[in-house]
Amino acid sequence: MTGRSEGGAGVARLADSDVPDVVDVFSEAFRDYPVMRFILGGDASPARLRPLIQFFVSARSLRGEPLLGVVENERLVAAATVSFPSNVASPHALAIAREAVWERLGAGPRDRYETCGRVWKTFVAPEPHIHLNMIGVRPSSQGRGYARLLLDHVHGMSRDSPGSEGVTLTTEDPKNVAFYERAGYEITGHARVTPELETWGFFRRTVRG
């Protein structure tokens, strides 16, 4: 583990070399997550889930965006990825990775992912903000406050970024709605992608001073 503590007790800013560990955390945390099962057509086996998560995490790494984590006994147990909306062009390597993952997983997963993407775009806050892409905790380490620790760290990043007016995120798990509301988020959108899958968009305004 090469990440070092930054701006919050227990939270580390991870390095590109930590991407496999972040993928491990998310592969455990999201193995039964509704949107992953939807995108993958119900087959969220490790052989299909891991490449998808590898792409999501690599996208942040290739764009030079933060990978955050919590380390317990020298093992990464929780992680989060964030992005900063901008007009900067994505690196060519990201386009190559995108095509590679959809070639491996097939046209169906790509179409379903793009369907979700069109819905998520309707939730985008007009204010400049940080977007929390993914946050997850290994099942064996859940219930210890690590998700909230990461969430608070991201809120601090927004406070420290003059160009950010808040933090946005989405969830497809109804149980998460109350958790994010308790953390100060307001629902900005709610949609049913399919009869079996619904999604919520959230925004938490950053208060300074």
C-alpha cells in the first residue's frame, strides 16, 4: 500500500499502483449491487464484475483524479473515487480501455450502462462541484464508520476547493437514501430505469466559514 494520509485521520490519498487494491475493495463491496447486476445482465460473477470495476477505477486514475482509501492492518478496507467536472479532454488511453471492456463484456452491458448514463445526466447539479463516483467498504469491515469517514473527507475536499460548491453522488440502493440524507445530502432526482432498478441523485452544498 503506497498511499499516504492526507487531510483526514485514517484517510489516505492512494497512488496509481494501488488501483488493484481499490478494485479488490469495490469487487467485494459491489458484488450484489443493483446497478452492477443490471449492467451485467444479472451475471455479476467475478469474471465479469471485476473488469467492469477495473475500468471505472482506471478511468479516474488515467484522468489523474483522486483515489481515496482507509487502511486497516496494512490492508485497504474501504475506498472512494471522485471526479472534478471539466472540459479537459480524456486521455487516449481511457478511450482504449473503454473499448476493451465493452468488447470483453459485450454490447448488452454497454447499452445498459449508457441507459444509466443518460438518466444520471439528468441529476447533474448546475453548480461546480465534486462528484463522488464510487464508495465502498469490504463486507468484513462494514459497520465501523469507514464509509462516513471517506464521505467526510470528500466534503473537506470540497471545502478546500474554491471552485467547488458541493458534492454530488448517485445510489441505486434504497437503503442508502436515508444514510446520505443524514450526511446532509438532498435528493436532486429520482428515476426508475427499469421496473427492477431505480436510481437517486444527491447534492450536498458546501458551507464555508
